[in-house]
Amino acid sequence: MISRLKGTDDILPPDSRRWRALFRAFYRLSELYGYDLALLPVIEATELFSRGVGEATEVVEKQMYTFEDRGGRSVTLRPELTAGMVRAFVEAGALGTMKLAAEGPMFRYEQPQKGRRRQFYQVDFEYLGEASPDADVEVIELSHRFLEEVGVEGITLKVNSIGDSADRLAYRLILQEFLRSREADLSPEARRRIDSNPLRVLDSKADVEAVADAPVPIDHLGEAARAHFGAVCAGLDAVGIPYEVEGRLVRGLDYYNRTVFELFSSSFEAAQSALGGGGRYDPLAGLIGSKKEVPAVGVALGCDRIVEAMPDPGGRRLDLFVAVVDADRRDEARRWLGQLRSAGLRVEWDPVPGRSLRGQFKSADRSGAGAVAIVGDEWSEGEVTVKRFGTGEGERLQIEEVASWLLGR
Ligand code: AMP
């Protein structure tokens, strides 16, 4: 028997019920905040990520599913959505701003454990073409709202600013000097990153003590980035979302500038506690070769971790089970099922014709329906017998009355 690959999951009921609740909240909030749906390829040119996300990042160095296709091109299963979103925006020749929402599987070759999968799922909101700090505030507010909406508890938000490209270049030299002075205390990985990606050392788990008093980007912001960050914080204050400014939060990908943020839940241990993260990525379009500048900000939220922090959605999954006494009436009953479903009711019946009423009641019980309707002799008078599970007697109702009876009207 062939089994699934390491680090991948079959998401089936009852677990998938929480996933459905998550995606419902995602689609609902996308509409409320005006984010249109984007469906993008799962497979992209490798360069999109090596240039967009950056050669010296962990994702590109170690985690990508990259292979040659039959035409000899190097292709990669997307490890993240942002680079593809900007590519799509530029490729569509889009003008002005566009707010996009996307969801789907991402692929990273990781050491699998709980909350760290090789195929995992993200929901994603991107505000493209907008430089205003109000876009940053909206994306952060929406992320926070989404986690609240699906029932995550103990949400905390960390924000930081890593400055503009020029600030980053100047700060990078300051940080490199500091790291060289502490080289002996650094992990081998961090030592290697001094030249290639020194920012990443700031959030390295193995180097927390060694970099405790490192200079942080927020103390080296230029005028414009400082004003932008001030406006983001003021906006968050105004909408009443609590946050912490965390100087060491950098999110180590090449495309970020200015705002970066992460969301956590107290339901998790530290290592896998980030439920989502994002930030502003004005340089990304340029990194992937666009002549047009695309200021933008976005967020990716990790569904696999979020569902772990979600309560069971509970409730019944079925409103009514229809039992048919006489198999000759199945075609009429079949049409009635269709009408009830059109009225928005979740209805089921026994798929096998001619089963005894007792057998059908058993199926009804197992189905988790709240009530049963019996199509018997009274059908010829336009009536059925209905009964709620867990209560006493059944009652006869006109067929047209059943929907409102179920809905309690
Ligand atoms: P990132 O942009 O890498 O910070 O990813 C955003 C969010 O996706 C994280 O905060 C996690 O919740 C989730 N995530 C990232 N990588 C994985 C993974 N390998 N397995 C499960 N969730 C992940």
C-alpha cells in the first residue's frame, strides 16, 4: 500500500470541518474589506523566488522544491505567494492599486514536525500599488480580525520597521561590524551569514544571547521610513489593536522594507507560534525585473497552525434526513430533496432504495441530522410526518411547511 509523503497531510473530516470554517471566514472577510480573489499557478520559474525572495535566504537556499521540467526549464513549487502576486500584478499591466486575496498550498522542504509541514496552506492578503501607511494598517487589522473571527485566543502582534533600502544598506554595515566583534560567540550558521544575510542573525534562535545588545534597524531609520512607521503605529492605536514594537523582528527576506510584522497565539510554544507574518515589500517588483515600481504590503497566515488554535465549529452538519417508506415514491422524494436544498437546508437520505424504515432511521441517527421526515402514505395528501431527534412524538405537516418548521419559523 502506497502512503503519503513525509511532511504532507490528508485533511479529512472531522478535522476538515475546522478548515472549512477557516476558508469561510477568509472569503467573508476578503469581501468585507474589498480584496478580490486571485488564483495563481502553484508552479513558477525558479528565478521568481531566487531573485524575489533572495538567494541568501533559508527558503531559497535549503527549502525549495526545484526541478527541471521536460522542456529543460528550472521550475519551483511555490514556497510562498507574495512574489507570484507581484509578478501577476505586473504581468497583467495593472494600473493603480489592487487588493488581492489568495489561498492554497505552499511547498517547503523542511524537517517535518507539528506546525512545520512540507506541503502547508496559507491565506494571503496583498495590497498592491499603494505606498500609504494606511494600507499597512489595513492589512494588519485584517489579519488580526481574521484570527479573531476564527476563534484564535491570546493573539499578540509584533511590529517593526527595517527602513528603506538606503537605511538598510547603512544599517547592514553597522550590524556587520557588531557581529564581527562578537564572532566567537556566534553559531556557525550565524557566522556564515555575516556577509550574506546579516539581518537574519537577529532572529536566529541559536544566537539570542550573542545578539541581545545588537544595534536594531529601528534606531537607524531615515526620515521617510520613520514617519511612515509612526503613521502605521498611530493607525493601529486608532483601530485599537494592541501591538509590541520588536526591534529584532526582521523577517529575513530580501524583498521587505519599512513595516514588518508577525502574529502569534498564546496557545502555542514559542518555536511554531507564529500564525502569520508580513510587511511592506516595495523593492520586490524591481527585484523580479519590473520597470514599473509597485509599492505594496501584504500578509500570509499559516492555516495548518491556525486550525490547531481553532475551537471545534460544533453544531450539526445536517438539518434533515428523509426516510422513504415505499420505494415507488423515491423519485418524488428525490425532487423534494432538491427543493429543500434550494431553500438552503442541508438534507440527506438513504442511497439504497427499499431499505426498511428501521434501517433508514439508523442511518438518520448516524448522519447527525437534527430531524427526520417520513415520506409515507400521507404523501398522497401532500403531507409528511416529521420528528426532531431527542424529542417525543412526530407530527404531520404540509410538505410546504417543512422548511419553515426546520428553521423554527
Ligand atoms: P512566513 O512568511 O515564512 O513567515 O510564513 C507565514 C506563515 O506561514 C507562518 O507564520 C506560519 O504560520 C506558516 N508557515 C510557514 N512555513 C510553514 C510550514 N513549513 N508549515 C506550516 N506552516 C508554515
